[in-house]
Amino acid sequence: MQAQKLWSQVAVIALLVVAVTATDAGKAEKQGGSAAKKDRRSDCGEWQWSVCVAHEGDCGLGTREGTRGGAECKQTIKTQRCKIPCNWKKKFGASGGVQ
């Protein structure tokens, strides 16, 4: 009876070791694959963003456009939503009236 219990414990430990080893090997393969993707993406330049342009008036919701260069880039132009705070004039000391 003791021998069976010992063998079952050894078998469980062996299975755990195999599972952990397989998991670590899978992680290493995934990390290697992402490094290859980063190398391909390195041909692309950094995104350069324009200023936010409000849809209506001079504040509120708007959009801005981003561009990047590179020979192998799939996406070179991207539009992003943005928001211009309506109290931005107060930060610069602008008065309410036009002079």
C-alpha cells in the first residue's frame, strides 16, 4: 500500500514537472515570435500627430490625423478622436470679448 502511494506521488510530481516545462517552452516560443514582429515593424516610423480640430466651434469633440512613413508599413495614416476642453482660453488669460 505504501509503495502504491509513493508511486502515485512520484507520478503526480512528474506530471507537474512536464506541465511546467511545456508551459515555459510555449512562452519562449511566443516571445520569440513577437520579437520577429517587432523587427518587421521597426521599418515603420513613429506616429506624428496633427493638432486636434473640433467638429463644431473651437472646443468639444474633434479629430486629429496621424501619419508615419516606412517602406513596409501597412498603415501610414490614422484618424483619432480627441477633445478640446472648452475652458482652454482661461489658461491663457483670454477675455470673453473680441477686441
